Amino acid sequence: MQLLGRSSLEEISEMPTARFAVELPALISDVLQVAAGPGDPFELSEEARDRATRLVEMRKSRDPAAADLARDVVAIQSVLIEALARDIDEVGAAGFATLATSIAEAVGSLQAAAVESLVEQRSQELETLANTDPLTGLANLRQLHHQLRQALALVKRYQQPFALIVLDVDGLKRVNDGRGHQVGDRVLIQVGLAMRRTVRGVDTAARIGGDEFCVLAPSQSADAARVLADRLAEAIAAETAGLDGDRGLTASIGVVGCPEHGDEAETLLQLADQAMYRAKATGDAVAVATLPDAGERSDALR
């Protein structure tokens, strides 16, 4: 009995036709194998489950809802049962009912796997949005604080140091006032791009507000992080060249190390901020935080 032909493919007109026409035979095969199998139809094989999740991938460009995805899977069921109905004389009424029930159960299991994949994907997307600056694509302040808490825990438990680099873009207000906020936004986007290209994979680069950015660099002292800060200054100037003059914009950068400058998030950010403003005042690209007096320092490993 041939359950699917070219005309059946054409009947599924509301589905993402280009990719779905390629995937449909494999999906149909999964439905039939599950329907014909002796076990529980809701206990899918790993291969069948993976294939069911491709429906989510096929619908990405359409921004699917779970209901839309469910309708796609039901369309497969309709094609199969309609094809089965054309052969009802061959299978008989009882056989038709049994096969139709098996097909419905198999389609239900595939639908459950696809919807589960969609929900997981959406959860991951929402988490990414919650932790990402929408303009630059860097981490946001919320994500920076999360990573900073983890880094501080590693310092106190394993004495694993880290450095913080805080920077702001010099002259961004002049760009906004003289050339408009659209160009100013372009500057921020290019700064974010320069940072992503310069930092290591283990570093967290974040935009923490306005024209202020931060990098959390694990396993780095302040002196080692200064080298990274110098490279950031060069990368930002190169990436913004032409947006505000041929030489690009400069950045004022402050560097602080943990535990050498303290072991509290607020203290470290404040010291890095002070170093950044000192760099701005002196015209230097980078300044490293000065060590606080012994009476003011917190005991990093107490």
C-alpha cells in the first residue's frame, strides 16, 4: 500500500514548502515506523525525536507558535489518513480504524517532541535576550554582575584571580550632537565589534550603560590585563575610523585586579571607574587602579 505520492506532497500547501518537501519523506517514514512498532508510540527513538525537532528548524524564519507547529504535524496525519482511506477496501473497516489510531498516536508523539524542542528553544532565546545588550550584542549589566559573582566566588574558594577593564568612548556626545544619534549608535556597534574581536573566548565583554563598557578577564592580573586594555584601545580606534575623523575615536580605560585591589564587586567597579577617569584626565589611553591603603583593603582570602 503506497500511502504517499506527489499529489500528497502538494496538498500540504500551508507548510514551509521548500524545505518541508525535502524532509517530508523522512518524517512520514518516522510516523509509519512508530505506528507499526510494537512498543509505546510515545517512547520515540532518539533518531525519530531528532527528526521531529527539525520542524522547529524549518519554521525559524516564520517565528512559529506552538499552535502553528501542531498544525504542521496534524497536516502530516491528514495526508496519511486520507491516503489510507483511499485503500479502505484493501484493509477493511476494522483495519482502517486500527491503522488510523496508530497513525494518530505516532503523530502525537512526534508533535510532543517537536513542541518540546520549540519550548526549549524559546526559553534559550529569552534567556539570551535577558542577558544581552540589544544594540551591540554584548553582555548587558545583568549578565556582567552574574559573571562577576561567579568570578568572586572562584577567588575566595580557589584563589583564581581576575581583572576588570572599564572603558568609555571619548567624544561620543560630540558625535551625537554633530552627526546625529544614528551615527552615535553606529559608533557603539563598532566598539562592540572591536571588543568581541579583541577579547578572549573566556572573557565577558559587556555594555553597562550609555558609552560605558566593561570586560571581565578571568585568570588575569591587573598588569596582564593592561596589555589587553592597550589592544582594546587600538582596536576601537581602528574600528571607528571614518565615523568621527580618519583616526577613529579614542577610549579611556581603567583596569583593576582581584584580589590585588579588593574582593568586593562594588569596590572593584568603583576603583576601575576612578582609574578610567584618571586616564581621561591625563590623556592616557589606559590607567591601572592604585592600590588602596592597607587599612582600607579588604582581606581577599579571609
